[in-house]
Amino acid sequence: MPAIIHIALGSNRRHGRHGSPQGVVAAAIVALEDAGLAVVARSAVRTTEPIGPSKRAFANAMVAVETSIAVADVLAILKTIERDFGRRRGRRWAERVLDLDIATAGALVTYDWRRARQGLIVPHRSLAARAFVLDPLVEIAAGWRHPVLHLSARQLRARQRRPKPQPAGSP
């Protein structure tokens, strides 16, 4: 039975053939389709500030794909596409040509301890805290409900945007 999987895309380095990070994201969407993942919705590409040591802004987007392929096999496809675009293992949050992450897979919750280093955690463990993931998710699937937190994508984004209380005595 086909399922909808949301895939987060990000880039903050130019590619020799695809150009700017925005061009990399657009080319990656084509590569997803070429790999047999039917893209049924796509967000706008957004420019976002980097997290961690990287100094370059990111181009971020989200797509919804409809597929009968198992989530673990979709992850393998994503890793292959990343390698094809020149991604090499390196520092966490470093500059990268392409980053593809499974953000959601319907109501599926999975955490495979043997493959955790390869990222088989669904929904993505940082989904609820990252605007660069939530904003495009809300654009294409505002009503998607987090299977653990039981909140919609729209509600998660509202919580993420809510001002955080400041400790007593801070300016």
C-alpha cells in the first residue's frame, strides 16, 4: 500500500553541474523522481541561517513522495543520491552539497538501534524544533499529525515559534 513520506532537502554549497544551493535542491527533487519516488507535493525553497559551524546560508525545502518502498529502502535511496551529488561524510552540521532526511512517514514511528548512526529515526528527531523543517512541512502538509506528540505540523510550528521564557535576571 502506498504511503506518503516527507523528505527534507538542504544544501549550502555550490555544485559543479547544478550550480547554487537552490539549483542543487531543484536537481535533487528530479533525482528523487528518477529513483522511483513519486513527488506529489513540494514546498518553496527557502534560504535559512546555518546551525553549527557552517557560515553559509542553506537552501531548504520539503517534498512529499508517494511510494510503496519500505522506509529503510527509501533511506538507502537518499544516501545514494547524496553520494551522487558529492556528499562525503564529515563534520556534523558542516557545509554540504546535499542533505536529504526522512522527516515523516505517515504515522510510522521507528528507531532502529542497529542503524541509528545511519539516521533511521522516523519522525526525524529534531523535526519539532527546527523552523527550516516545520515551515516547508506546514506549507505542504499542515494537518500531518506527529505520531508521538499528537500535534499537527501547524501546531508544532506554533509551539516552535512561541517565545521562550527567559531565566530570572537575564536582560
